[in-house]
Amino acid sequence: MFKFLLLAFRNVFRNRRRTAMTLLMVGGGVAGLLLADLVGLDAATLTFLVISSLAAALMARLRSITLTFVAAIVIGLVHDLVTPIQSLTSYRDMTPFVLAALALLALSRHQGISLSREEA
Amino acid sequence: MALDTARITASAPKRSPLHMPPARALTRIGILAVLLLFVLLALPQVLSLYYIDAMTQAAVYSMVTLGLGVLVGRVGLYSLGQVAVMAVGAWAAARLLFATAQPFPLVLLEAGLITMVAGTLLGLPALRMRGLYLALITLMLAGAISVVLATTNFPNGGHGFLGYDSASAHVPAIRRPGVAASDPAYFRYSVIIAIAMFLLVLVHLRTRPGRAWAAIRQSESAALAAGVNTTFYKLWAFALASFMTGVAGGVMAGAVRYLYSITFQPQDSITLLAVVLMAGAYSLWGAVLAALLVQLLPALLNNWGVPADWLTILFGLGVLQALTTAPRGLADQVPKDLARLAGLLRRPARQSAPPEGSSR
């Protein structure tokens, strides 16, 4: 659902150009229109949504649009597949966070000391 | 040793009293003592219960902002999950307070240690990352913790590991220490605990860990080359911050007496980081200021009938301002600006103007 937002997110982190920012705004706006039917319109829910959509962008390590797209679909699928399982259903909102954390840990295994403090 | 401290922390704005003229150091300690006495003795007499409540929250949050200040300002680790860590501390303290009859300070210590273990376990894998990724992974973990807490709920005197009884009609309040049953007394109690935490951090900063952290913040590779065990000291910083945040959670549990998962929102961690950067992550005063901004200011605004939501905008602007023009935050900038203003005001009176920008 919020893939537009994700794509734009990735862009804005990758190259801080104005085009990326514009894309983020447009993407966010379209995502907002599509989301209006799905979630309640209150500030807390929508902020939380940004955090969880960030998870998908993180899974692609903020580097690839395609991967972000795939990650978002995987997150959505896992989230909905877990729903019927009784013991996990109340924890299903954790899906984006857990998947993103696992992906980050798995992907950043072989990392030496970097010289600049900004680079991850 | 003292020389070492001076050299490595030379870039930090906090000047050690050891290197000040003794008279000035004494004045400083005197002012601090008077201020503390005022907060401990006079404030609870003057303030209404509403503001005492807000000040208790500020005391609690000063421990959280202090931990975040150590992570961000001293070591350069950006964590966006501190509110979730505090929730863990609050959960542990509430569970222990319901399950056992241990004295309150012991429970606080245990809650701090439990949170320390949890926070260090979370920090262990996160240490592989730095900068943006570290911030984001802590945000993810905070999101996960908040979902778990929303499901399991905080203990309310029930049985079992979770201690939550959804059927209980009468929910008992979380108990407070015997000496601090009333709100003003509990305010004093939390201020004293906050002071203990500040002293703990001060001891750390003056000794070996503080020097190691300063070295890591300057350059991790240089610190490594100089023989500093960077992983160990980064974990130590995580452990210390988690411990203090856990204790803060415990004090919080006693302050509000009924805990709800809605109190600990993951997005609050983001606001908290913004406020810490805005108030000044590099000094201990910054932690106090940040706590006042994040807890007392909303209470003031509510009292004046202004929606506290405006603060989100204010904090956003404030952090932008801090990052662009005053990287050391309000705690460093305001005294400087005041000194400059005083200099400007004095100039017409006396022709010889004092040198500008001389702080203190």
C-alpha cells in the first residue's frame, strides 16, 4: 500500500537532490490518498506508518528501488500470513521491525572500521 | 591522569572544575548546592500538585536524556529507542514491585540492571552499525518493543510471568517507597535519584571510560590504533545509558502508579533525540534542560490553554537551529548569548567594551 512512500524514501536518502524531495512529496501524497481508506486518520497512526515503511527501505539498505519494492511486498505478505496464526496474531505488527532488524544484521556482517563517522 | 583528561576532552565544552581557579570552582559548587537545595526544599512548597507532577516527570526524563546525552554527545552513538528502553525498565520495576516486597531502591537497582542486560543485548548486534543505520535499527527495535508491550500490557498485580490480569476489576496502584508516599515527597525522591545518576555519569566522564569515549567520538580508527577497546567501551556506554534509562523507568512507574503502553510511544524517542540535540548533548546541563523542555513545557502550555502539539514544531525548528548554528545546543549557546548581550548593554555606559563572546 505505501510503496510509493517507500520508493521516494529510498531516493531521498540516496541522493539528496531536489528531485528526490519532490518525489517524496508526490509519493507521500499519493500514498496518503490510498491509505485514507485503510487506516484511521490520526497523527499517531500515521507517524507509526512512516516508521514501518522505513523498514522496507532499510531492508534494501536504502540502495535499490527494486529491492525496496520486493521488501515491502514481503513485509506485507508476512504480516498478513501471520494473522490467522493464533499465537502470533497479536504480534503481527512487529513484522516490519523484526524483518528489517534481521536483514540489517545479516547484511552488515562483514564490515570493517570506516574512517568517516557518517558512513554506515 | 588529570593531564590526560584535559587533553582528550579539550574539545568538549564542559570545563573540568579541576582546571579552574579554585575560587571559581568553589563558586560553581556553591551555586549548584543552593540550586539543589532550592529544588529539593523550596519547590515542593511553592508549586501546586500539577506542577510537582510535571517536575517529577522532568526529573525522570532527565535520567533518560542524560543517558541519551552520553550516547550521542560523548560516544557519538545515535539511538532512537530510548523511550522503549524506559518502557522495559518501567515494566521490570512494576513486575518486581507487584511480585515482591523488596524496598523501593533495591527494585530500582534491579530494574536498572535488567534493563542494562536487555539494552546491552540489543546494543550488541547494533554495534556493527553506526550513524544512520544504528539510529534506524534502534528505531526498529523500539517499534518492536512497543508492539510487544501493547500486547502483553504492563503488570497490574496478576499472576504468571507477565503479571497482567485482564479480568481484574480493581487494579492496584504501583506502590511507592514508605518515605515518599505523597507527591511532593516522591518529587524529592526522584530528584535525589536523578542526582545519583548524574554523579554516576560524572564519575564515568572523569575516569578511564570518559577518556575512551572521547577518543572514540573523535575518531574510531584512531582510538583503535591507540589501543582503546572500542567495542567494549561502546557497549559500556550502551550499558550505562540503559541502566539509567531503566532506573528512570522504575521511578516513572512509581510516579504515575498506573502504567499503560500508550505512555511509551516509539515516536517519542525521535522527539527526545531532537530535544537532546537542541538542548545540548555535550553537557550535563543540557540533559536537565532537555528534560525540562520535554516535560515541563507541555505542562506549562496546557495550563495556559495552548495546545502542546505546537511543541513538535518548536522542537523541529529548534533542532534545525541547533544543528546549523549552535551545534552545542542551548545549554552552551544561551550563556554565551547572555554574556554577549551583557557586553552590548555595558558598551554605552563604559566606552571600553569587554571582549565579545567571552562566556562566564
